[in-house]
Amino acid sequence: MILVKTAKEVEAMKPACQISAEALRLGGEAVKPGVTTAQIDKIIYDYIVSQGARPKFQGPWAGFPGLSACISVNDVVIHGIPSHGIVLHEGDIVSIDTGAAVHGWNGDNAATFACGAVAGNAQHIMDVTKEALARGIAAAQPGNRVGDIGAAVQQYVEANGL
């Protein structure tokens, strides 16, 4: 069940969302050849904590072994565990998912970043999925069904060979 938030609740959520979004941006800026996923995780962690927030993936209920972010490289689909042993290379595709908790509210953001120049097929996948997301968001209109969102995404990706 989805609980509809009041205007006051939405306003109370904004700091957590803003901190999480900025942490994600900083993590994305750190995606460069030679950087480890643990280094990116630490950058994100340090920012979240500096803002007086708590990394959402920490705590007894979370059970996540990283500091603050799931960082997945290439064929790791989601929830990659940051590691000093995972070094980024030119052409890697890096997905980062992070979140911040402030006063009981959670912000959660994810994005995919290219590590330098990526190969043609990988760039094609990134471009198509970005546009598919935009089409899914555009289909999220009052009166539409969740299936309309999925259909918009599926039609676009299939039309583009994915």
C-alpha cells in the first residue's frame, strides 16, 4: 500500500532527499579510472555525515556491509558492495545507489555513470535506458495505470534493440 504524504510531510522529506541527491552527484564525479568503489563510498559517506544526516543503508535494520552506497560495476545488476579491490577502469559502467536519513525521513537516489569513454554498445545501452526512464516518467500521469509506465519503457527499449 502506498501512503499519500501531506504537503507538510513532503516538505519534511526534502532535506533528506537533497542530501542524498548531492551525495550521489559527488559520488558520480568521483567515477574515474583508478578509483576504487570503496573510495567513492567514503566520499558519499563523508558528505552525508557532514550534513548531519545518517547513511540510510547503515544500522541494525539495514545489514549492508558498505558505508553508505551500493556501487555496481558493469554486469553487477544492483546492490554491489563497495570494495578496495574493485578498481574502476576506462569504459566501466558504474551504478551508484545511496540514501540519507534526516529526522526519520529518507532520501534515496540512484544513477549510472560512465567511467571515461565507454564502448559503443555500452553507450547505446546507457542512452536507451536514460530515454526509457524519461518515457516511463512521462507515462506516469493521473488516470494512467502502472502498466502504462511499463509499456512505455518496454516499447522504447524493444524498438531500440534491447
